[in-house]
Amino acid sequence: MVVGLTGGIGSGKSTVLKEFQEIGNIAVYNADEEAKKLMVSSSVIRAKISSEFGSQSYTNNELNRSYISSVVFADKDKLSKLNAIVHPEVFKHFKNFVASNLDKEYVLYENAILFENGSDVLCDVIICVVASKQVRIQRVVKRDGVTETEVIRRIRNQWSDSKKRLLSNYIIHNQNVNNLQGQIIRIHNNLTENKAQI
């Protein structure tokens, strides 16, 4: 069973993911982390990114993240083009990962843009992590050392929480980390007890 874990930037998906790892025999796939690795290791992706965004896309054999970020977060069309290059390769990689983890209770698939890039079709169940916009902005400013304006711009590139909620099976409220564990345990128990029925 594949369980999608999504939520907007700063919602606290990584914290939720760690909690899930501590309570169950599950496999975890972080789409963002794997995409970053593949953008360096995949010759297919490298060639397409260099062609689309120019030779400055890679420096010293590494992805020039600051350059790519400055381009795609300022232009939705460029962001769409980058996603169209990267996501098909990530899909293939993910399917292989699922096939090699059939012995686990389920695969938890963390993807910030699960709905935006159509990855929801890979999931049997979807969990959405939500927090207030102000809390999300504060978290990202502190974590990434960026301005509030930059965070708001990134938030606007993602679906709204209300839109994601409509398509999710479970909602985790991550306004206060003290309330997290109980919510996660309930969902995990429900998933493992009802696995045969899904």
C-alpha cells in the first residue's frame, strides 16, 4: 500500500514523517530528496535541464540550486518545465522503490506537490499536513533563511490547503507539535488495521 504524505511548504511534513517512522515498520520515500539526487545522477535529467535552463545550471558537476531556484520560483512556466523534466524520472525511481519494499506495512510517499504534479494517482491513501499560513511562513524563514516575501511566493506556487483537503483521506493539524503524535498513531493504526479493506 502506498500512503501519500503532502502539505504546503512549512506545514511540517518532515516532522510528521519522522513520527511515522518511529511507530511502524514502513518504508519512506521523500520525493524532494530523491529528485535532488536524480537531478545530479541522472544523465537524462542533466541533459534536459542544461538544454532548457542553460550551461549555468550545473557548476563543478553539481546542480546550481540557487540559479535554478531564482529562475523557477519567479516564473510558473519555468517551474512547470522543470517539473516536466524531473518528475517522470522520479516516478520510475519510485515505482522501483515500492517493488523492493513489499515486505513493509506500507510505503509512506512524501511529496510537497503530490496533487500539483499528478503523483496522487500513485497513492492508495493520502494524508495532508496543514498549519496556519503565518506559522508556515515563520517556520520557512527560520529554516531556510529567506524573506517572508520569498516564502509567500513559494506558497502561491502550490495548491491551497482547502483544495488539498478535499482530495485527502486524512488531515493532520500541525499547528502545535505537542498534538502530533496522537493524530499520527490513530492514522497508522487505522491504516494497518484496515489494510486488507483498502
